[in-house]
Amino acid sequence: MFQRNGRSGYVLKPAALRSGEGKKALLGRRTRHWLDLTVISGQQLPRLKDSSGREMVDRPVLHPYVEVTVHVPDWTYSGEEGGGGGGGGGASAGEEIEGGATTIARSVTYRTSAVKNNGFNPVWEEQIRIPFECVGDMWDLVFVRFVVRQEDGKDDEDPLAVYCVSLGSLGQGELTVVCSR
């Protein structure tokens, strides 16, 4: 969250969550969008690790794939006009927060195909289009999460790489994600 403001340690809530006039109108406004991106490739993915954290050399072959997930808070407004401070921090799915606003988190996930036998330089070249709705222009609360996983891995196995970024901190154009060990 603090990457977009020079790591100053303070991020102001979106206008729709702060008290004041127009809060109900902002929370009632929904706009439909699409996240268009291309998953190109990866380089030198780390090997899987055992329970003690050491690389497993007996399983040197990777079959990596990428999951791209858009996490969107679904804010609705059910309180009285101008009521409360309109919090937002720490509200769980479906929980009513200060000021009568409620939130339900939604996510949309796309999974690429697996690249067989190539953890050194896997190439996907897959175009992705993920639809989502933004409530009240709260771009800073929409997150995109990239996860690189092993196809034959167990559900409880740690992913090979993870990167999460706020959609509000991205500009149009290219995004280069570098995940290191």
C-alpha cells in the first residue's frame, strides 16, 4: 500500500469511505472494467523446497503456471445519509462497518496453461482479459495478485513466486513483475 506514496507510511482512505457529502452517491456508483494483460515469461524460477526450507534436488523438473487474481471489495451503502465516519479497515466479508456501509470481497481468477519441464525459462505468451466492477472509483482497493505455482504440486504447497499490487498504483502500459527468492 505504501509503494505508491514514496513509502511515507500514510495512505488516505478513498473519498467514498471518508465522511462527508456525496458518500452515498460514490458508494452507489459502479463502473465495469477489464484488466487486459499478457503473461509473457519467467526466468530462473526457484526449485521447490522441503519442510525444512532446503531445495528439493530430487524434483528438479518444474511445470509452472501462473494464476492472476483480481480482488475487488464490493461496497454497498445501507446507512443513513451522512452517518458515521465510514471506516473500512478490518471489515470482513459481509460485515457492517462504521456508518452503515458493508463490504463483501470478491475475486476473479485466471489460470494459464502449464509449461512442461521448464522452470528455467518458461514462456506462456497468454493474453488475459479479466472483467471486474469498481465501486466509487476506489482503484486503490482493487488488487491484482500474481502467483506462480507448480502444476503437480499439492494445495498446501508454497507457491514458487507471489506478487500483489494495487490497481490504483499501476498506470496504463507494461508491468514487469520480478519475484526473487
